[in-house]
Amino acid sequence: MKIFWSLVFAVINIGALGIFIAAPYMGWWLPKNVSSFGGDVDRLFYIILAVTGFFFVLTQGILVYSMIRFGDRKVEKASYIHGHLGMEALWTAVPCLILMYLGFVQVPAWAKMKYIDLETWFPVRFSGKNIEHDLDMVVLARQWEWRIRTPQGSRAANAAQWAETGNLNDLHLTNEIHAWKDARVRIHLKTQDVIHSLFLPNLRLKQDALPGKTMPVWFQAIEANVKYNPATGQLEELTPNGAWEIACTELCGGSHYRMRGKLYIHESKQDYDRWFADAMKLQRSHELNKQANIAASTGGRQ
Amino acid sequence: MSELSHQHHSPGFLKKYIFSEDHKIIGIQFLFTGLVFFAIGGILAMMVRLQLAWPDGNLPYIGKWFPQAWGGKMSPDFYSMLFTMHASVMIFFVVIPWLTGAFGNFLIPLMIGAGDMAFPKLNMLSYWVLWPAFIIICCSFFVDGGAAGSGWTAYPTLSNTNAEAGLDAPVAKEGEQAKKEPYSLFKDDSRNSPAASGSGMGQILWLVSLLFVGIGSMMGSVNYITTILNMRAPGMSLMRMPLTVWSLFITAVLQALALPVLTVALILQLLDKLIATNFFLPPGGMTFGNWQTTPGGGQPLLWQHLFWFYSHPAVYIMILPAMGIVSEVLATFSRKPLFGYKPMVFSMAGIAGLGFIVWGHHMFQSGMDPRLGTGFMLATIMIALPSAVKTFNWLATLWGANIQFTSAMLNAMAFVSMFVIGGLSGIFMAATPVDVYFHDTYFIVAHIHYVLFMSSIFGIFAGFIYWFPKMFGKLMNEPLGKLHFLLTFVFGNLTFFPMHILGIGGHPRRYYDPTIYQYLENLQPLNQFMTICALMLGLSQLIFVFNFFFSLAFGKKADKNPWGANSLEWEAPSPPPHGNFESIPKVYRGPYEYAVDGPTDNLPQATPMGATHS
């Protein structure tokens, strides 16, 4: 029997390892990263994967080996041993050092993504250097869609004020985030009803929207996926089937799953501006729509 | 207490089996009710899986269960209710009652050599106070809007927005003041929620039900702590207690310290819902469609802090006793002393202590100050250390052992194997930048199921099989036990392991229909595969249920100590009479004296034979 049970444990664990090895080839892996800090996230993921993978193989290996080696032994007694201080010290100290390394190695990437100085509105890592942002954006979540508002000229003069009140020249979109390659985008993330969570898998970006608060979020895309064609008024995909999507990752009611949006990264600022101008014209021609949208995207509190 | 154990009176049936003050009967009562809710929770889980695999609906036969209005399939709100209630039932009505209720009650007095609990009446009450909870949670499925549907975490403002009376009235025309009726507790529509249909009356009942569960757990905790500290048999020093007792003791302390916080949070949310107190509603109010709530004055994030301050220790409440049980079973069937008794105790205490300062790791993306996130991350990652120490000690126990492949032992070894996976996958989400991606994806679903199902439940199965002879005087059927183990182990892994892969693919949790996303298209075959395995996993549990009742009726009669184990419960007859021991035993040594010289390879704690192995 011991061979059978050892095999059961071995096969399950080898299978577990196998699916991790096969997954990238099956297309069951991290979506393509297109953000400036996404590379850090992926690198840290692989570091943790390597460390945990090593300990997975080590511990499961010892377990299965013990089952074979020490199972149903034809001996009178097992060995009488209550413990070993040296071993305890070893398997306390080594994991401790590894875990401390794993912990501290995370800090810079986290700071880069989330430590946002509310004065300069940029990660504290960059403050002082006074790196300017390129694009302001309000993302207002509600049941069950994302309402996006961007100012004329990409940047708002008094962003904090603008995020609350809006401006008649703002462009309003639903479920579409537009930016351009290498633009540093700051998002004022809000919600008008329940908690939602803005998730852009390709940007390795996620942030909950809290009722009553405006959450600071930023990203910089390092790759483009669309080009605007002024002749047709259509966005042309640079890489077919390369849709980058927006999802909600905080339960927000029955249609939580339907908060799907799309991320469009234009190849240049000129391309974005051309698109913006046409989109603005289209919006102006729907004056009534605009009124309704402002009311909704400021949560009715102008 | 020895006088008590000698009162040989024969109480009537009602007093003996229903309103019993005997800790053994109470433990078995927890066991049976847990089994009922395990079935309910399992069915809910399988329905969740069905929806995920075939989100278009049109399921053969099953489609007919749903109202015509839903188009022969589940509605999204119904789906929210399913996963909310699956988690709530499994956590609050299965795993916690089984571990602390069933094992805690049954084992503590027996293992420390006491006649009963310190407060038998309170003990009885700790079970019967759960009955309102059972009834309320079952009723909640049938109220208007269905059972709670805002996740087992019940985050405001989804969970606690209460519609004022008059919400269902026609919306006022522009410029006109909306007609408002005075708020009334007793008007039906005052319990509707504009946020989600399952956040109305269902949510209120969920809150009330959990309050009762909390009260019951608190009564249990007080009892366990008192009993363990005051009623140990002579010679049973703290450092001679079996690890199961240690784990239940630490769990009781955790519960006693953390539960009040949950109770407060539940009451606050209940007040929010019933009398519109706005503890968790934002100052600016909210807008649902055309309806605007009145301004609140609270903070949605406050709930998350309070909730996780309890619920993070709660996950240790749901794993520590299983660790204790597994240590017991591993040592017995290794026929070898448990490796590193003291490090095992200290690491459990370490897990419990650290458990109080890591709740923020559930909130890295919540809008909490990210600098706090860094602190919580470091504390969380350090919890892997005592967990690693425990794992290595279990493995060292097996090293040089003489492993007996009984079904209890197989379940215990599976616990070790699966706990490694559950522990390691936790590190990904403890790391803040990586968590940005993995937060609220299937990776966390994989993690929680590896810890709570694949670990805790295997520990529980090991415990049931191991102590079944003590509970009922009969042995559970071994071949059936092994078959059940094999199927559970295989299908459990096939169900839950691919969830890691879904998580890496970015599949969000709690999605009614993931197929509308392009980036998730590739993952759908996995979803279907997992569902088939989940159904098989569910069916496999029927073997356990059959084995349980079959063995209860026709099992081989067990003698006092069928496993050749050392701890005190094996000194009592199987099953032990009221009062447990003929005379309170004396303890001479620790509980893990195996592989010793003598007529048998074990030296029970109560055998007064030299002091060669102290």
C-alpha cells in the first residue's frame, strides 16, 4: 500500500508543478504587461514564484520520500527522538532571512506604484524632481459602468478642484480610457454608490474606489495599441486581438461582472489630440447628452 | 471536580441527548449540525461552479429550477447570493463549529483528564444559542430579495445602504421634491436595498444570525480557557498537554479577544440597516440611479478594519485546531515522538500573536494609506516563519518514523502537503506590489480553499476518523475511509489547483459570467474542467457520510485504545460514560512517548512506569 499512497501524493504534486510549467504555453498566464511599473510587479512575482517553487519541491519531496522510506517498516520501533535544537535553529533562521529579503525587496515597487504625494500628485519617489504629469482623468464608478472625464488640453489647471466640479469643456466617455504611449496619467478615482475596484490587468493596476473619497491612481503605458484614423473616425488596432480591458474587482452588486471597459493607448500625443478633437466635436453635437453626463459624472453634486 | 464525575444518575432521554450538559454529547451535537451545513454549503458551492462553467445557462434539467423570468438560468443576484452564503455557511456554520465546537467540546476535558467542562450549563447554552442562528440563516433564503448577497465580507456600502421608505414610489419629476414618508422599521420596503437585492432583509438576517454564532463561540471560548487552565489532571502541566489542547487553548484566546470586535461591527451594521445610523456611510451620501441617499457621517473603510480585525484571526481559528489534530494523528501513526514539541507550541502562539497585527493585508488596495500597507506586508510575510517551522517539524516527525497508512494518517499527511501549498501561495498576496495584480482574483480563491478546504477539512476528517472510536465506541470502516480520502484528495486538487492559474490569468472572483472578457477567454475550458471535478468532489463526500452512519450502526467495536495512543482520552472507556474517567488519571509524562522500550512501543501519559522518559 505504501507505494500506492506515495505515488498518489507524488503524482498530485508533480501534476501541480506541471500545470505551472505548462500554463504559459497554454496562454493561461499573466496578460501582456504594458505599464512602466508592471515590469517590477512581474519581476517580484517571478522571484516569489522561484522561492516558493523551491520550497514546494523541497517539502513535498521530503514528504513523499519519507512515505516510501519510512512507511510500513519491518522494524520493531521508529527512532526515538524528540527534537534537535540545531535543526530548529536552521529551519528558523534560513526561512527568516529569505522572508525578510522577500519582504523588503517589495518596498520600492510598492512605493513607486502607490505612495502618492498629494501635493505634487506624484509618487514620493519622484517628488522633488518635480516630474510633471501629462494627462488628468476622473474615473467615476457606478453601478455598473465606468464614467471617464478628461479635460480639454489634457491637463486641468486646478486638478483637485476640477476633479470635483468638472468643466464644460470636458470630454465624457463611458467604459473607455484613452491615453497615449509614455504619458504619465493621473486618475482621480471616485465612486457614486458602492465600493468598486478599478482593475487594468495589462497595466498591473488595481485600486478600490471608496464612497466619499477621491483615490489617487497613476500609470504610464509603455506601449500603444491603437491609432486614430481621422478619415473614418475609427480607432485602428495596432495589434489585432490585442484588446486591453478594464474590469471591476470589488463586488458591487449583481452586475459586478459587467463593468467591462477598454483601455486605448494611442501611439503619440498628436494621435491622441486628433482623436480628442473629433470626439469633442461629436460630443458637442449631442448637447443634451452632455448635460446629462455632467450631472451623472459629478455625482449630481455640482 | 472528581465528586461530580461520580454522581451516577441516569437522566432522561431529553436531558441525556438533547439538552445535555455533557461535553461529549455537546461536541457530537456540533458534529452533526456541522455535517448538515457542510451539505448545504457544498450544494451552494457546486451551483456556483455550474454557473462559472456554463454562464450561458441552458443547463439540462437544472435550468428548470429557476423562475421563468430569469430565462431558465440563474440571475446575477442569485449568483451573488450563492457565493455569499457558501462562504458564510462554510466558515461560520461548518469549519468553526466543527473545529472549536465539536473537537473543542469533545476533546478538551478528555485530553486534560477532567470530568467535564468548567461550566457545563454554559457549554450547553453555547450550542443551543446557535439554533436561532441556524433557523435564521435557513429562513433568510426565503425572504424577499433572497439571502445575503454582498459577499461573506459584507462590505459597506453595498451591504448596508438602506432604502428609505418611499424608494419604490415613482421617482419625483425634476424640480419637484421627492415625496418622503417617515422612516418605518415595520414597513416592508424599508428593508429593500437600492444597492443589491440581497442586501435587504437577507442581509439583516445574516447579521442577526452571525451575532448568535458569535455569542455561542464566546461562551465556548470562556469555557475552554477556564477548563484548560483550572481543571487539568494532576501532573498535567501545560507543557505536557497534547498539541490539540494547546491549539484549542490558543484558538479560544484568539476568539475571546477578536470576537467582540466582530460583534460590535455586526451591531453597527445592523443599526445602519435598521435605524439608519450611518456608521459606514460616507458623509456625502450616494447616488443610486435617480435616488440619492441622505448624507451619512461615517466611513466605509471602518467596516473593513473592524471586520478583518476579527476575520483575520478567524482564519487562524479555522486552521490552528486542525494543526493540533494533525500533530496528534501524525505522531500516533508515525509511532515516533512528535518532533519539536516546544517549537510547535511557540509557533502556534506566534501565528496567533502575529495574527492580530496583519489584518490590513486584506486591504492593500482598499484605499488604506499605502505606508500602512508596507507595515502590514512585513508582519504578514513573517507569519510564514512559524508556519514553516511547523511544516518542517511535521516532516521531521515523519523522518525515521514507522508510518502506518491508516485513513486518519493519510488525511493528516494530506493536511501537511496541502498546507504547504496554501501557505506558499499566501506569500504572493502578502507582497504588496504583487498583490496589486492578484488581489480579488482567483488566486485568493485558490489560497483560501487550500487553507480552509484542503487543509482544515483534511485535518477535520483525520480527527473524525481518529476519535470516532472514542466518540461512538466503534471504528470507522478503513477501506471506505481510504476510498473517500483518495477521491477527495484527487478531485480536491483538480478542483482547486487550477484556480491558481486562473488567478495568474487575472480572472476576478465573484464573476457571474467571465466569458464577456476577451482576456479570460482562454481560461474558460479550465473553468469547465474545475466544475466537473468539483461535482465529483461533492459526490465523493457522500462516501464519507455513508461511512459515518454505516460505521455508527455496523462498525467494528473499538476497545479503549485502538490506535495505541498515549494521551488521556484513551484511558477512558469507548465511549466514555458521563464523568469520563472511573477515577481522575495521574499524568507522568508528555503525550508523545512513542518508539520506547517496553512491551509496546508507546508509553501512555497515565502509566506510572518509571520515569525513564520524562
